Amino acid sequence: MSETADRVKKIVVEHLGVEAEKVTEDASFIDDLGADSLDIVELVMAFEEEFGVEIPDDAAEKISTVKDAITYIDEHKG
Amino acid sequence: MFDLTGMTALVTGASGGIGSAIAKGLAAQGARLAVSGSNVAKLEAFLGELGGEGHVAVPCDLSDAAAVDALVPQAVEALGGRIDILVNNAGVTRDNLAMRMKDDEWDQVIRVNLEAAFRLIRAAAKPMMKQRFGRVVSITSVVGQTGNPGQANYAASKAGLVGMSKALAQELASRNITVNCVAPGFIRSAMTDVLPDAQKQALTARIPAGDLGTGEDIAAAVVYLASKEAGYVTGQTIHVNGGMAMV
């Protein structure tokens, strides 16, 4: 597992208060992990802070699974 | 009840008439304060007057967007990493009949009274969401509800705060963050002291309570809304006006 994936999963576990086993790469934030729209905003802000990337609104809308987040961050982090 | 011990608060316009009463009221209930204002000397003097331990001054010009965006992070750092209460109290007037009102008079009032409040709430929402606790109280005005000739800009800014607070109350309620307003009527302050006596008498005649209010009357409502006990109250406006407008 990549280092980005580890850090992303750690943030998701912390913010959503879910068990680490549930945070698979295919897990959908809303459908599988019980996130609401405000949770998504919080997660996006946490990713931005952790990785020093900017995730614009149109990109954030497309991030629905853990894997989407990891892929976006890997493609855009400096 | 209404104990604020262990809580921290940022109060804008804290060296003014109503603002200083609000700051004193919150401090008296045990909150630690970051007091803000544009006049550094006045602010430092007020900090001395406030006494107590752990309060800080964070000067800011609320017409400067970049300075406003930096204010909440500054306050959070100065208060040791928490912001439980945000009181948007600072406000300006640039009264003029609409037909004579300059663009600048409109812009200045909207920028300080409404836009700065939005910027501060937006910045404070982040730590408040993490804390799963927050209390936002914006000071509006009876004229936001009733209107007042010569104050199209001011009335718009205050009514704007009410609508904005209702939207934000809905966005943030699930995180135990409440967003409310306190709407003063005519309160003894620098803003009302300058009115001619005849006008003051005419005003008083319209107030069932028979007198102008005080900063302490406003502070009591703010303390309530800032308290843990008011957790189920959000998106509301408490009118403190001696009965001059009942809404």
C-alpha cells in the first residue's frame, strides 16, 4: 500500500470515526462510511492540509471513494 | 447556569459601547477572550479595564479582507488552540438618504457589517467543526427588521446577517454549532449619544419600556446564546428593544 493511501485512510478513520477495516479503497464515503456533505467538506480540507494540495470544488465533487481521493492526491501533490 | 468557564471567545468591536459590555459579560461567566477592534490604543486600554487572566487583544481593520481572514487563526493561536464563541459585534454606519448615498457609503457598511462577519464565521467554522462545539452570535439591529430612513445600507447589512445566520445555522447544526443573532433596539452608546435631545425624546416615546436600553441588556442575551444551555436554539434572533418592535 502506498504512503498516500496510509495517510488518507488514517484521516478518514479519524474524521469519520469508523473502524480501519471498513476503510477499503473501494469504500464510498457516503454509502459505505456514513459520511454526510459536511463530512466530505471536512475530509477535503483535511486532505488539503495534510498533503499541501488544493482540491477545487469540481474535483472534490468527483471524489466519492477512498481510492478517488488517493488517486487525486497522488496526481496533484508537489 | 450559563457558566462559560473553559470556553474561549472572539469578540469584534470589543472596545465600543455594546461590545465592551458583551466582553465583560462573557468574561464574568468565565470565558477567556480575544478582544478585537480597529483602534489599538482603545483596545489595549479596554484589555486593562477587563482585568482578569488570559485575555488577549487582537487588533483588526474589518474593512481589510486579508486582515479579517487572518483574525480567527490569530485569535485561536492566542487563546491556546480553541474558539468556542464568536461574537460579530463590530458595526459601522454611513447614514444617508438613498438618493444621496455614495457607492462608498454602501460598500463600507456592507463590507464591515456583513462581509467581515461571513469571513469570520467561515474561518471559525473550521475549528468549531473539529471541536464539535461552537456558538456564533451576531449583533444585528431592530432596523434590520423594521427599516429606517437614511439607513438603507445599515438595514440591509443587518437583515443580511439574519438571513446568513439562518443558512449557516442549518449547515452547522449537526456539529453542535449554533448560529444566532441578537437585535438591539435603541441602546445608550456612542452611536445614540450623538442624537439631538428632541430626537431622543421622540425615540423614547416609541419604546413601551420608556427608556433606552443598556449594553448589559444586550450582553445578557449574548451570554445566554453562548452558553451550553442554549444548545437547542439556533437560527434565531433575540430582540432586545424594550418592546419597541415585536416580531
